[in-house]
Amino acid sequence: MSTLALPAEAAASTARRPARRVRQEALAAYALAAPAAIMLLGILLLPTAATVLLSFTDWQFGAATLNWIGLGNYEKLAADRVFWRSLANTLLYVAVVVPASVFLGLGVAMLIEAGGSGRTFYRAAYFLPVTATLIAMATVWEIMLHPSVGLINLAFDAVGLGKHNWLKDPALALPALAVIGIWQALGLNMVLFLAGLKSIPRDLYEAAAIDGAENWWDRFTTVTWPMLGPATLFVLVITAIRSFQVFDTVAVLTEGGPNKATDVLLYTMYQEGFGFFRAGYGASITVVFLVFVLILTLVKARVMEKRVHYA
Amino acid sequence: MSGVSIRSVNKAFGATRVLRGVTLDIGDSEFMTLLGPSGCGKSTLLRIVAGLEAQDSGSIAIGGRPVDALRPRERDVAMVFQSYALYPHMTAAENIALPLVMRRSRVWQRLPVLRRALPSARRIRRDIAGEVGRVAAALDIGYLLERKPSQLSGGQRQRVALARAMVRQPRAFLMDEPLSNLDAKLRVQARAEIAELHRRLGTTFIYVTHDQAEAMTMSDRVAVMLDGEVLQCAPPATIYDDPADLRVAEFVGSPKINVITGAVGSTGQVEIAGTTLPLTVRRAPATALAVAFRAEHADVTPCTAEQQGALVGTVRHRENLGSDLFVYVEPQPASARLAVRLAASRTDDIRVGMRVAIRPDAARVLLFDRDGGRVRAA
Amino acid sequence: MTAPRGLPFAILRHVLLGIGAVFMLAPFVWMLSLSLKPADEIFTTDLRLLPQRWDAVRNYSEAFRKVPLHRYLLNGAIVTATIFSLQVLVALPAAYALAKLRFGLAKPLFALVLFGLLIPGHVPAIPHYIMLSSAGLLDSYAALVFPSMISVFGIFWIRQFFKTVPDDLIHAARLDGLSEFAIVWRIMLPTAAPALVAFGIVSVVFHWNDYFWPLLVVTSPDMAMPALGTVYLRNTEAGTDYGPLMAGTVIITAPLVIAFLVAQRRFIEGMTLTGIKG
């Protein structure tokens, strides 16, 4: 057996060498992460900061000058009835779409899971609207909501509820858009709940049955609901975030009308910023929008920390 | 010459010191096993030799050349991982070929179209395919070459991982618990195969394991590691029979070595539990000693009267393994149970609940001081 | 759920789910049905699924004549493919560095990624518009692609996936002679295939269906993305001839709907990720 001693001088000179290898790894990491870091700053974070800064100015697209007007835009917002209307509409839309699509999604998921037959078909049928182009389907809905020949009015008429001019009636336009919103959001919530239901161990139902929970309501209250509760919170929040961003159906079907009855935050922002070219004012609406979404997202982050996630 | 020399290597992860000045010389073509419980730093040491981790201080030389500044691929060592680390998207053949492909071809020769178009690239690929075939034949995995790792059993994956390490004829093989994912039967078979592979290749092997059977059966020398230090580095028989440290004695051997507290008597004789062993040491009287003996180095007899050099206790449990009988005795005064191995034929003599006397073979008793250092009988 | 339930429950289940399914599928069925009918059959109050006189050929050819539908499909394919490729090209190396390499700014960078996840795409739209307009790039593929070149969600998601790849695989690659760059493309890319498929579905579905951004930057009829193209088609129809409009919407929705029906499981897995994306 030969042992190999290092010459003393070599040992001394290599003492700092491992540090160089640590640096090599870091260098490679910086090279790999640099494009993403630069784009993250240049495309997302700095423009977002620019939006916030812009909201403190009176700049208009194409204008040569801009003035710092501090909270001027926000004071204007506070006094702007259109803005308040649009905020109220957005919140109302969220308040209708979120509970309806979440609890219908839960109901559908439980019904699908409760039996063996037709699972794949039902799952596909309810999920289809999630992938279909919403703008294209909105034009279909428009025809279905047509005052004289629309499928929905034909159905309403047949059961004696009369015909309605859904999208032109200030009282009905927002509910009509909410129905489309529910139709589109339900499928995603359903698959999230299906995943949640699948992750409930079967033994729990067996244990509950032995402990005397025999009908479906007992099973629901002793096992399903407690196991699904946190997941439901998560689904509620993400549905809220998504429906807060409602824009497509409003822009195509009602253009905020009739008489501002369906004006929503993003649509107001679009009109102020790109219709009337008031970039500063549009930016301040964007900031309000961002604040709401941030609050919801932070709630979501708290929920996710409690280890409620599906991916 | 491709021995591996490890000089005063230190490594800490945050506040945890994983290696404390480890120095170890592994000879050319030696089979060295790093043995220790999990968390003792043996895997970290192996990764430092491979260049996958950087040590905080100290140095590594392979074949007499310092390698501290070299990247893993420049060190010319191959490694077999516990999880085998086969590339899941490549076939067995592609897995085995990859180290050769990376070494022998230039970047443009690996580009999707040129790889097939360039004559030079095709020649390299043909050569590599030949070598992959030879290694695969040597390990009997020729028929598996076109399969993906997910289509292979644990034992087959382990061979593919071995083949990938062998194919480029490295200066040293590093193995990180390569058998621990195999079932017990396969492990015994693979143990013999790796030992045979070492004899055939004549390359330096550094083998990390927590399994003492692997260490004992395969190695030229075993380095027992605990808490980031090498406690003893010696041939397997020495580790077992002549441990330098109480922790080595306790880690090696199954059942665990029996340890009882004793003391040095007025004339240097060793006393335990009121009896005196026929041993003397050059230590001050009343020095505390740990007296250790292995299960097979003692005898048990039904206790009739007080006997010289004997420990008295009650049999609490027996295990008849067919070939051997293990008897577990609770000594008096009560302390940790003592295990003794007897011939299976004595099953009828020794029963649970029986009072017995244990008589350690004084020639085989091992003595340690309070710090765990070995104390030799005069 | 364990207790076997009787026939009445099975019937009730199918009735309830069936009614719901009719509601969910009605727009699709109605769209297809109208795309086959002549105008006078659309403007009638009797309900019929199939036309009495088939007018599919006229409706579909009319849709293509009114607006360049094929351009919208092509634009959709080019832009979504470019966006996805760029997102992977940028995200994969960064995700690998964040998941597996040690470097001083790893934590701040990851914090920025998490922060970026909070920001909806609409927020930087005004500055993006200003940047593209001053660069003279409005109404181009570059404008359509620009804001989506980086996907924070992609970086986050691939990084989470890479965290589950054993370090040993990377160690083996380093010993086998691969550079960090080669590890990213030769080992991590194929290993991440399932995660990339899921992410790809999210990315393509989102950008194919996106209306907001194309609405802002596209002005010429030829540059529209599929969603915006549908609106162009709708705007050409001032009167009542819904047949071609429905034919057009069938064409625009067909690629994703067919892809979904072919690969349902993957689509559903992929789209559930949007839960994290928000």
C-alpha cells in the first residue's frame, strides 16, 4: 500500500483553491439567471413601478410635458361617479360569480365523484368552457341572449317568463354577464374540488360509517366538509382574483353599458387610458385595481402556506 | 499511481461541522470503505473527493496531484450513487455512453443534425458504441441497453450505473451506498460482484456505507467515521478484533458489543461487578474502565454458586437462529442487558428466567478508558 | 364514498348532472348548429338543432371572405409558440440556478420572482404601450410577444419542479463532464418535460384567448390574434347574418377545444396550475 503525501508547498498553495470552485458555481448561476433577472426587472417590475409613478402625474399619451400632481388623480377618482360605479359593479360581479361558481363547482364535483358512470363525460362537459376562447363564446352568448330569437328567450318564453332584452336592460345586464362568468369559472373550480375529494382517504369514510355516520349528510359534515374546508377557501380566493379581472365580456357585449350598468374597473381603466388617452388617470385606476388584487393574492398566499394546494 | 490523499479536510454546513480535520491516505488500487452511521460525514467526504462539494479547508490529491482547483469532470473519477442517478430520459446505452460522448466530442459534434452528418462525429459515436457494448457484456447487461431506466429493476439499474462509471476507465471509483436500494438477497450477490470487479479492474475504490457487513466483506481497509472524524482506519479484521476506540467497538459487530463499567484495583487488576478478571493494566488504582467483550467471547452457565470472574444475572430473552443461540441476560446489579452467543445445541440448558453466570474470555476482553481510548492489558 | 346507494340516487345524479351539462354545452351546440343554418332559419322562433336546409358551405366560406381567419389562426400559432419558446428559454436556466445552484443573490432574486407573481398582467400595460410606441413597434408580432417574453409563473413553477429532482442526478452529470449550461439543456430540460407540458398548456391557452393586450397594440386587420379576430368578424356583421359569425367562432375555438378533447387529462392538470397563477 502506497501512501501519497502532498509536498508541503503544494498543500499550502491549494488551501484557498476550493473557494475558487465555489465562485465558479456562483458565476455559472449568475450567467444562467441573468436573462430572467434582467427581463423580470425590465418587463415586469420597473413598468409596474412606472405605472405607480405615472398615477401621480397628469400625463396624456403623446403629450410633450407632464406635471407631478401628487394625489391629484386619486382625488379626482374619489369624486368620479363613474369610477365608484365601476368599482361597485366589479365588487357586485365578484360577489355573485365567486360563491355561485365555487359552490356549484363543489356540488358538481361531489355528484361526479358519488357515482361510477359517466365521470369522464361530465368532467369534460363542465370543463370545456375553461379552455374555449371566452371572446368567441361571448359572441355565442350574445346571440343566445338575443331579445327576439335568442335560445334563452325562447326557453323563458316557453315556460311563461317572457322575453327580456338582457344586455340592454340596466337591471339585467350585469347579472347576465355574471351568468357567463359562472359558466366559464365553474369547470376549473370543479376540477380543483375533484382533486381535493380524491385526496380524502377512503378509510375516513369507512371509519365514519363504523362510527355511525350513515347518510350522505352525516358523511358530508363529518368527513367531506372538514377535509375540504381549507381547499374551499383557496378556491374562493383564486376565483375572486380571476373574476376581479373581468374585462372580455364587458368589452365585447356591453361596452360598460347600458348607462354604465356594467362598467368594471379594468374596462374603465382601458377607456380612460386608451380610449381618452389619459394615461395618468388610467394609471391611478390601475393602481386601485392592483391594490385589490394584491390584497386577495396575499390572502391566497396565507391560505397556501397552510399547505392547501393541488399542483 | 492513482492513490487518493486527503489532508486535514474541514467542512461545515452553516453551524454544523460535518468534517473535522479528516486525514486519510488511500493507496493505489486499494479498496477503502468509509463506514459510519448516517450523518457522520462519510458521504460529504466522498463528494469532496469527487469535487461536488468544496471543502472549507484542507486538500485532496489524486495520483499525487492536487485537485482542489479542478472541477468534477477534470478529476477523472467516476461515481456510483445510492439512487443510481441514471438520466431518466435516456436509454441504458445512452446513459453509459454519455461520459465518453462529453469527453471525446466537441460541442458541434453533438448538435442534433451535425451529430449524424459529420463523418468525425459518426466515427466517434461508432467507437463509443463499441466500448459501451464491451462494458455491458462484462456486466451481463447487453440485453438491457435499449431500455429506459424506468423499465429496469433495481438490480439492473445498479449495473447500468456501474457500467456508466466503468466505461471511461477512471483513476478512482467512488461509490455512495450503491447497494442500499437493493433487497437483502440481491445485496449479498452484488457485494461479491463489486469485490470481484475491484480485483479485475485493479483501480482505487472508495466505498461509502453504513452497512458493516459490506465493509467487512469487501474492503482492504475500513475507515470508521463518527461525527466528522476518522476514528480508526485498518483492515476489517483489525477493526473488529482490535478496535482503537470504544465507539468503533460499539459500532462494529452485531449484536452490539457488551460494555460494563469496571475499575482498576490496587494492584492494577481489572475488577467488574465485584469480581476480578485475570488481567492487569498499568493504570492508577480506582481508574474507571469500560470493559467490553463480544457476544461470542463469553460463556454462560447456570448459576449455582458465586464464581470467580463471573457476572451473575437473569436470562430475559433467547433467540434461536438455528445455527446459534443468542441469550440476553440482565445482570445484577441491573444495567444494560448483555448478549452472549452459544451453540444452538445448548438450547435446553439455558432457559428464560434462569439465574446464570457469564464468564467473558479474558484473552478477548477489550478495555477502554473514560474517553473511549483503548487500554491495553500489561 | 363507500355505502352503496340505490338506483334512485343513480338516476337523480344523472338527472342533475345532465341538466347542468346541457347548460354548460348549450353555447357550443348552439354555435355549431347556427353555423350550419341559413339566415332565415336562424331568425325563427322554432327550436331545431339541425338545419332543414344546410348552409354550412356558404357560412364558412363567407367567414373566411369577410376577415382573414386563416391569418388569425396563423398569428395565434406563431405568437403563442414564440411566447412559449421564449418563456422556456428564459425560465429554464433561471429556474435551475434558483433551485440547484448556490449564489449570493439567490434569495433576493427568488423574492423578486415571488413578488412578480403578485402582479396581474394588466398593471404594466400603460408603460408597455409607451415603450412599444416610442420604439415604433406597435402593431407587430414583437408588440404581441413583448410583455409575455418572461413568465414569472413559469420560473416559479419550473423551479418548484427542479427542487424535486435529486441532486445526485446533477452530480452524476457534472462527473460525466457536462457543463452547467449542458446540464440545463441536456438533463434538466428532458427531465422537466411533464412540468413543461403543463406550463405550455397554461401559456398557450392564455395567449390564444387573450383579448386585452392585442386590443391595445393591434391596429391592422392582419395582425389580430384569434380572440380579437372574432371581434373583427363580429364588427363586420352589422345586420343579422349570424351564420358566418358562428362559423368563424367555430374556427377560432376549434383548435383548443379539439386539443382539450384529445388530451383531456393533461389539459385539466395543466389548467389547474392557473390556480397558483391567479
